[in-house]
Amino acid sequence: MVALLCMVSSCSKNEEGISTSLEQIHLEVADMSSIQTRAQLFDNYDDLISQGNFTLDAYLKNNGNNFIDNAWVYYFLPDDAVVGEWRFRDVVNQGNLINFYWPNYTNLDFVAYLPRELSKTACESVSDISYTAANGVNFTATMPAVINDRTEEERIAENAKQELVYACRLDQGKEAGSVKLRFVHPFATIRFRLHQSHRDLQINSITLYNVNISGEFSSGQDTFEPYLSNNLGQDYLTYSNWIGTESGSIKINLDKVVPDDINYQSQIGGPYLVIPQILNDSNRTINLSVNYTWNGETVESAQYPIATASVPAWQPGKKYTYTLDLGDNKEEILFKTIVEEWEKGEEDGYENNYEVQ
């Protein structure tokens, strides 16, 4: 592969890209398995490499103008190398590598995101990713109102959709040399498992009511720890990074039969991305209901609130598993919530019991 060195790339809009020292911008990416945000679908460094590329922008610190605009970064592994590196790739002539150089007189703010094509995310729509020094990363997202997970073909199609993750520079005060990026998860994920149920029961769908299905994200409230040799830094994202603009329902179509399609303790569906939010506030309470068929009778369960004192909100970078117990006597539905905490492998379980009306 031919490396094309350019002092000012087509992506660079400012002659400050010409540095008298010609100091090249090098990129590093932190291993996601060693950081604390834990969510599907990108879990570790290999997941990032397997995607092959992400988008990176850089902004001049002194005026906020684009210095690098919509650059294509990909993992380059030479034929004779064991370890690759992240390099800028020419968007037009994709066989070429290009270089960017640090500007004179000002440092840069960096932001990157994955997937490069936002239309491939699990969201119904995502606006372009923007950045300002005052507000940080900003975008709006709308989640699908209906998710089809009934057949294997539909499940494959759902899994082909990608999670949106973004990265800012860890070493915020740095003005030259290597840039270390760390990707984080602005969304939460939810899954459903089956504890027990009637044999030959078919779960038709699971519906969440009063959910924020669209919202605006801003990383302006993030706090950063400086990057040191043994410190990867941390973004402290919470549901408060999101402003909900519209509430609605999310219906997950399943049509799974017990035990042919679902064994006890197995995952019913998911993971599904959701906008982080408070589950029970003064204006709305997020409820869950299950539509199922047994012995020729279709039943729509009552709506049950899913918020608990221990799990009051969906937070970014966490995954929540709701275990549904449909009971042999149909007199009780048990919801057990398992939250995978910030540290990998650490779990807490919580239970609520509700009488079926």
C-alpha cells in the first residue's frame, strides 16, 4: 500500500495545517475492555478493529473552526507486521494513506465516532455529530417504535445494526505528538430473559410505555481525568447528558415459543439500545407489559412499572437485563433486574413482585 504524505490534506481547511516542524499527528485508541463503560455491541479493542474504520474531526482551539473534517481513520496492518496502527485514509483514493500535521500557534480539540455511516446505527435516525468547546459532542437521536425480533432473518437484520459510540481526546491539554482516543457509550442497552413460564406458551411481544424515544445528547457535562501512563481517564456520563424531547412506546415483536424457541433462563431478545433516562419521575413512569398466548388464549398483561429504588434510571454504558417469570399458575409475574455495573463482570440483582390483574 502506497503511503501518500500531504502537508495539507483535502480534509484540512486551514493553512495552519502547515507546521514549521512538520510534526505528524499520530493516533492511539484505548482498549475498550480496560475502561469502565460496559455495553453492547462494541465491548473491546478487537470489536473496534473489526469495524475497520471510524470518523474523526479536529477543531482549532482558538476559533473552533474545522482543522480536520470528516476524516476516515482505519486500522492499518502491514503485511509483515504483527501489531497495526490507526492511520488516516484518503476518502477519494482509498488505497492511499495521508498524514496530518499539528498546526502552529494553537492546539486542537478532537472528536471521533463509529460507525462512520450513521444510517447503519440501531437508531431510527441520528443527526450529524457536532462539537463545540463549550458544549462538547452534540447530536440528536430517535429510537425505533417497533423492533422485529421474530424470525432468524429479522434477528440477523437487527444484529447487523450498530451501536453509536464516540471518542474525545484523553490528554486534553496536549498540543503535539500522539493523540489518545477513548470510545464511550452514550446509550444504554436492555435485554430480556425468561425465568419460567407455561410450556408451549408463546411470547408475542414485550412493550415499554412512556419511554423517551428521542432526545438530544450533549457531552458538555462530562468530566475528564488527565491521561497518564497508568491512567486511562474516565468520562462520567449520566442520563442527565440527555434531554428527552418525545415520549412514546417501544414494542418488541418476538413470537417465541417455550421451550422450542426459548429455554428457561435463556435470553428472549436483545440487546436493544435505549436512551438513558429516569424510569420514574413526576411526569411519567416507564411501564412494561407482555403479550402472550397459551392454551389458545391471548393475554395482554397489566402494565408494571420497572423502576426500583436500586435501579431508578438507565445510565449510559450500562446494560440492564429484565428476567420475566410468567409463572405456572398465571397468578404472578416476577421482574428481576440484573444490572451489569461499571466494572466488568460485576452484577447486582433486584426483584419486584406484582399481582396479575
